[in-house]
Amino acid sequence: EAAQPCTEAEAPTEAVAAVEAETKAPEEAKAKAPEEAKATAPVRELVTSVVVGNAAVDEPRQRRVLVADDAVINRRLLRRAFEKYFDPPWHVSEATTAPEALNVLKTAAVCGQPYDLFIADENYEPVDVTKGTEVIRELRSYEAAHGLPRMAVILCTGNSDAANNGNDGSVDLCWIKPFPKFADGTMQAAVMAMFDRV
């Protein structure tokens, strides 16, 4: 889906209405297919915290990742990995250029819906456009200027020499394409290990 960070603020109201309708339905109507239950589980967790309101422990929220890459196949691969192979699944948004991604990240922060992870390609077409590492440095400056928490950032590149562009400390992890395998858990382990460090 296109990255629209502000629109999710409406989700709790709709979800609460759905829960109220469900409680009035016959018991047999509550049965759902496993796939549907899995897809709505993160929303139900958020709804629980809204309905209860005074819960002693906050319910976990779904993690959010923004993927910036000009190649649609790369965006699809990462979307599939984070939505289908991470447990629990992540919310995935996409951007096709580095400046577009920066705008989405800033807007999300202003809306109070910050991303947990930013995965940025280094090079985009045409070749003279803004590079991923340039936008990552702008992101770090923006975080510092506004007192925002440091976001985890993964730089992706097909050129091993370009990986050195992120050695200034602005990047938390660098992937040399192809991406780490996610069907066997390699990508998931790498991402979790990165979060343990940052």
C-alpha cells in the first residue's frame, strides 16, 4: 500500500465498532477462518487497550517498517517477508524514492505514528537522484533537531563499495543484495539482533 501514516488514526474507531457488533452476534457467528484471525490480531490488540483504557500493562502494538526502493520486485519481497514470515507480522509501507521516504517518515513522526524501521536502497533511477545515505543523514539531523528517538535504519545496496557510505554511524545495518533469506529465519534473526544493539 502507499505510505499514508496519518490515516491509521481512524482505525481504532472502526475496529471498536466491529468488536461491539461482534459481541451482539450469535456465538456461532464469531468463528473466523485462521487466516482472517491472524490478519486482524494486531488490530484486536490495539482495540483491547482502547476499550479497557485502564489496563495496567499496555498491549503490544504492531511494528512498522518503511521500505524505500525503486525496484518493485525488491519492495514486494520485503513486504512478503515482513508481513508473512515475521512473527508477529509487521505493518509495511513503501516509497519509491529516498526523498519521498523522508517525507513519509517526518509526517509519521508528526502524526505520532513513527516507524520502527527504515529500509533504504542506496541507488535509485535515474542515477543522479538523491541517494539513500543522503536521506538517512537528513533523517538523523531531523531526529536530533526535534528530540526524536533514533530510528533503526538498514541500508540496502547491490554494490559492496557503496556500503562504506553508511560507515559514519548513521546506519545500523547494511545488507548487500540479495537480501538475507527470510524463509529460513536468517533475515528475522538479523533484524532482531540489530534491535538488541540499537
